[in-house]
Amino acid sequence: MMTFVVMPLDAAWNVTVQWFGGEALCKLLCFLKLFAMQAAAFILVVITLDRHYAILHPLDALSAHRRNRCLLLLAWSLSLLLASPQVSFW
């Protein structure tokens, strides 16, 4: 999402300096931009927690799949929740 949403959006915005997409598209793209940045940060935390747990409990690989799915769902949900006010602000 960072590569396909945030970077092209910022590049286009820096080149044009003006928004031509309308209010609804502006709100959507600002939401996606914030969502992508927060999701990237939260997923890094999930990766870190997974590596930490793998080092502390190397033989407990059977529960890692379910735990990682839950952590990823939590990361995406938190990103969605924290980015949702962006729709009403812009």
C-alpha cells in the first residue's frame, strides 16, 4: 500500500500543488494514506513480536500460525480504527 498509494499520491500532490479530485476522493486518499502508514508500522511490530516469540520458544511452532493471524488481524483493525477519523477531518 505504501508503494501503490502513498508514494504516487505524494508525488502527484507535490507536482500539481493543487487537488483536482474532488472532496470525496480527497477524503478517501487521505484515509488510505494514513491507513497504509499505520498498517506498515503495526506490521513491523507484529514481525518483531513473532521473531521474539520464535527465539524464546523455538519448539512451539504449531501455535505460531494462529497467533500470527490474530496479531495481523489486530494490526489491520487498529490501523483501520485509527485512520477512520481522517475521513471526517479532510
